[in-house]
Amino acid sequence: MASWIIVSSLLRSAVAGPSRLASASISSPFSSAQRAFSTTPSWSVTLQQNLRGARKPHRPAVNKVPALEAKPFVKGVCSKIFTTKPKKPNSAIRKVARVKLSNGRSVAAYIPGEGHNLQEHSVVLVRGGRVQDCPGIRYHLVRGAQDLAGVAGRQTSRSKYGAKKPKAAA
């Protein structure tokens, strides 16, 4: 009985090819001694979870200020100055300028601060930043740059409104 097992194992090894000892001595890139880890990436998700749609590809982020074309500021010329009212529940009169940018696009931009000196054909600097209660206004004008003057008499947050430091009363 034992001799039959030995003969059958010898026949199997002869049919299958070289023995394991012989294959281990042959250096191949796929030998078990050299390849400790699997080359396929670990997704940490099962086949069934994948079939169910566990891993969805991430959508690229939507550009919130497309007219700036990945620039921090763009120069433009005012084509119209108007006012608009905010969404409910807010109530105000927001000052807005229609600006033709140097790249050819035309956008609506918010004029921040109290009072402004803008007219048609004024040259302004446009930055990104939406007005949360005014739909469609995704840009701000930079106060204190080009033809748009800073806010007069501003004491706090002066850098946001282009106001100079007031003279110290001595």
C-alpha cells in the first residue's frame, strides 16, 4: 500500500514537471521566496460590495469662479451699475456692477462697503467670492484698487475695504 502511494506521487511529479525543490532553485520573478506580498492593489472591498457599487469615482470639484480662469484677480471695465434685492428673509439694496473682464467675459460683481464712486467705464479689479443672499453674483470688486476708491472713514477691517490708516489725533 505504501509503495503504491510512493509510485503515484513519483508519477504525479513526473507528469506535472520539475519538483518543488527544483523550481525553488530556479530564480524567477514570481517565486514565492522573492514575492512576499501580492502585486495586485488591496482595495479593501469585496467583490460583492464592488458589484453593489461601494466604490464610486470622485467627481472633480466644480470651479466656483470660472471667469477668473485660475487667476486670483482680473481687471475689467464697468458696463453697468445697478442695485438688486437679496433673497428672503434678508432685506437690503445691494450695489452690483456688470463688468466686462479683460479676458472677454462679462460678470456681475458685488461692490462691498458703504458708498462707492463707480461709473460706467470705470476700471476695476475683480476677485472671486459670492454674495450668499444674491443669486448669480459670484464675484467681488476690490476696494482701493484701480478706479474704485476705498471706503471713507472705515475704522475696522480696513484692509478688506481699501481704507487708509487714520491719522493719530495728538
